[in-house]
Amino acid sequence: MIRIGDFSKLSRVSIKTLRFYDEMSLLKPVSVDPFTGYRYYEFDQLPRLHRILALKDLGFSLEEIGRLLEGDLSAEQLRGMLKLRQAEIRQRVAEEAERLERVDVWLRRIEQEDSMSKYDVVIKKAEAMKIASVRGVVPTPPEQGGLWNDLEGYLAMQRVRPVGPCFTLYHDEDVPERNWDLEVCEPIADDLKASSRVKVYSLPPVETLACTVHAGPFVTIGEAYEAIGKWIEANGYQVTGPCREIYLQAPRPEGNQNDPGTVTEIQFPVQKA
């Protein structure tokens, strides 16, 4: 028999880990001295220890390793566990590869501009959302006030209060010179009957949104759109739906295009090109 210290040196596994494996019933010593408490092992326990280490290296939890070592899994169950682990590892590799691409993009931007952009773009997801909305064509985005008046007036008349920040959906595929197709939206929770002017529906969930925040007046929001557009192209994405312009902190007074305290989040649904 081998004392735990020698078994630790032989296997290159710490004494602390061996004791933990004992507590988890993964690798119990063949004998424990009743007086000193010393644990003793045998050489033929090394293959089992190596199996534990190999399975742990594959990413299995200690509970899963215990089941595998007990042999109460069929070959089909073992195959299923390994295929699941394989899929999880491949997913992590893909995520890390995408993260590496984003790091490369940051480096190229800094090298080209000799500074960091003030707009950071992050990927988010959006859950389904019940909204009330009014859609219409306006000459330019700053002239969407009439759409908001129609929507807010109807909500006030129906005594329905929004449950989150309001936002505008931009439905044009390209940026028009004039006549923008916009939909102004308020998230709601109450039941609300639609009218000839106001729609009530559930905005579908979006799995991947490229998002950035513009802190400043509306008159300079074009800088944020330029930054997020460059990011989408540089990172190999393409836009798949209407842009969302979410008004986290509305301008004061309402409609003021020059209020520096305005905070707006821009969201583009995207997918890898």
C-alpha cells in the first residue's frame, strides 16, 4: 500500500484533490489508519484516477463522472453524453472565434483612427413585446411628432400607460432622402382595443441585436449610426429587419433636437452574413 503523500507524488494529483475525491466517493483509499487517519492507496487504483482526470478534462462534472465510473450507463447513454459534450465544446469554440474577430476589428479601428470610438457596440437579444403603435410616412425623422400625438392621445383616452421606454421602428431598407416609413411604439401590458389608426400587436422576439447608445442631442445621432454601421460590416453581419431607436431619456422640452441630455439606444437586428 502507498501513503497518500506518495500516491499524490506518483499521480501528480494534490493531496487536497485526493481527499476531495474520497469525499465524493470517486476514489476511496483502500485503507484508513484508525489511529492516525492516514489514507493508503494501491498502484492498481491509478487507472481509475486517470479515468477521472480524463473525463474531467472533457468537461464532465464530478457527479457525471461518478455515474460513468459506476458503469450504470448504457453505451447509448454514454454516446449521448459525449455527443452533447462535443456540441457544447464546438459552441464555445465558435463563440471564442467570434470574440477573436471582434478583438481584431477593435485593433484595426484603433490603428486606422489612432483612437477608440466613443460608441461601443454590443450584441443583445430582445424578448417578444406587446406594443401599441402608429405607422406612417413623414418627410424626415424629426417630423414624426404627429405620429406620436396620435398614439399618445389614443393611449390617454383609453387610460393605458406604457410599461417601458418608447421607441421608433425604421422600416425603410435604405436611407431615403425624404418620406421615411416610421412606426412609433409604446410597450404596454394592459388589454387595448386597436383603432383605425392605432395597431396593437406582439412585436416578435429578436435573437441577435447589434446595439449602441448615443448620449447627446438628436442632431448628432448620425455619428452613432455611422459607428454601428461600420461595426456591423466589419464584423461580418447583415441587417435583417427594422432598426429600433429607443428613447431611454427623452429630450426636454419634448421634440427638442438639441438637448444634450438625451439618451438614445440604437438597435439593429442582425445575422452573420
